[in-house]
Amino acid sequence: MLAIGCDHGGYALKQEILAHLKKRGVEVKDFGTYNEDSCDYPVYARAVAQAVTSGECERGILICGTGIGISIAANKVPGVRCALCGDCFSAQATREHNDANVLALGARVTGPGLALKIVDTFLDTPFSNDERHIRRISLIE
Ligand code: RB5
């Protein structure tokens, strides 16, 4: 199960990602927001982060205007490794090296075509399991 959440700035892109995930057959739990009314991104960051750390969802995706605020908020939750990605190289590297469990996207920065490719890369790339990366992640925790 994948958790997804956004603020008003990320709502339109979240809808595109949801349609894409449906085509892929990915099971998703949508934590909101559910319209473009102005709202507070930390609320959605926390909901998705807690869904991941509780084990309810394996990974999460968060979207706000820049991806910055929502990633900062998610990373306050212990056990969350949220990576803000604007390219596929970073999405692949953060899965392989950081075992990132939440992806953040900036809807006002990254176009929808690239965003969907980043989502696919994030979902399809396994953690490397290299000893050095395991050690570094444990040092973060
Ligand atoms: C909302 O206007 C905007 O501040 C938010 O979407 C995000 O970019 C914050 O980091």
C-alpha cells in the first residue's frame, strides 16, 4: 500500500499521479487534501509519514508547490526518509543509497510528465542493501 498526500499547491499533480497509479495497479491510500482550498502542508506530511512509520503503508508520496515544506515536515517524523526529487537520477539514487521511504515532489517546479517518471523510478528501484548504505542510514536514525 502506498500513502499519498498533498496541499492545495500539489492537488492537481496528485490527481494525475493517482490516475497513473491506478493504471499501474498500485494500491493507494489518499490522505488528502481533496480540493484546491488553501490548507497547511504539515498536516498532510504528518499523516503520510505516520502511515509509513506505523507500517500501514510501505512508502509515501507527498506533493506541495515546491516540495520543500512538505518534505521538511515529513522528515520530522522519526523513521521517515523523505527525498525531494526533481529528476529521475535523484529518485533512483535515493532509493538505492538512502532507502528513501517517502518521495516529495514540487508541483510548481516539476512538470507532470517528468513527475510521473520520477514516481515510477521511486517505486521500481530497490534499496541496494550495501553495507555502507545500511551503516549510513543507521547513523541517521
Ligand atoms: C503554498 O502556497 C506553498 O507554500 C506550499 O505548497 C509549499 O510550496 C511549501 O513549501
